[in-house]
Amino acid sequence: MIKRNLLVAGMALLLSACGFQLRGTGETSFALNELNLQARNSYGETAQQLEELLKDNGVRVYPGARYTLDLVREQSRQRTASYTSSARSAEYELTSVLEYEFRGPQNTLLLEDKVEVQKVYVHDSSNLIGSDQEASQLRQEMRRELLQQLSMRIRGITPARLDQLQETAEARRRAEAEAIEAQIREQAAQPQQSPIELPIQ
């Protein structure tokens, strides 16, 4: 029995030492246990992969959740970084940007930010098929890195922090509404100027 326990403990220590983790545990766990996910392209690869990642880590993704993660905009840009001496190939810089927002009840904006990834690859005009395949693979890799960065950001967000941001937003909205009402009352209390009477001819 003791040998068996020692063997189990040894295996657990060995697995943890080599970086093995169960899904939804350790560093990949999220403080949020539910979330509504929205995206401009809800059937796109980014939204689908993020939803799968959240679900795999124990986050319930459904429209009725209190807080919403909105993938507002995903952009990809390409520019020429440099030319090689042969002038037949060039280095291209690819940039992918994912803008996102956290929204609370009544669609209140709580947090907005973005994640960004840049990569450089060589485009060889004498091997267009190979260069295009490399660019396609690179874009897939960049999407994975974007999602990795975003998951790290989400991991650091707790329900308590979102609740606090919601309370702050509501207090600011109430203060703005009260300021407008006070301004209206002040204007109403001011005496209206009487019209100018013209002398009768």
C-alpha cells in the first residue's frame, strides 16, 4: 500500500515537473465561470476557437450571462518590410489586431482593450505557392497567439472586478443624469425676459 502511494505521488510529481496540466486547472483556469460571447463575425475562426477555449476551461458560454465579451473588430494588415538583394523576394510584415470590450447589464461599457501580434516572413516571387502557404500558416499561428494573449487578459478578470466596474459606470451615469436635471431646473427658475413693447403710432 505504501509502495503504491509512493508510486502515485512520484508519478504526480513527475507529470507536474514536465509541465503537464489537466484542462481547466492550474494556469489555464478562469475566474469567470460564465460569459456571453459576441463577435461581428460570430461564425469566424477567432470567435469559434475562443468559445471552444473558454468551454474547455470550465466557462459556461451563453447569451443569458451577466457579462458580455464582445470581439468588436479583428484587423489584418500587411506591409513590405524590406527587399532582398535579388529583388525577387521581399520581407513582409503581417500585423493582426483584435479589439474587444467587456459589457455589463444594459449594455454598459466596462472595459475596452486590444491584443496585437506582428510577424515577418519572406515572400519569394519564384516560389509563389510555397510563399502563400507560409503566409497562410503564419496567419493561423498569429490567430493562436492573439487568442493566447486574450485568454491571459480574461484570466486576470474576476467577477468582483466587473461588478465594481459596473457600479462605477452606473454611478457615473446617475451623476450625469442628475447634472442635466439640475441644469434644466436652473434654466426653468430663471425669469424669462418680457417681450419689447413697441409704441403705438
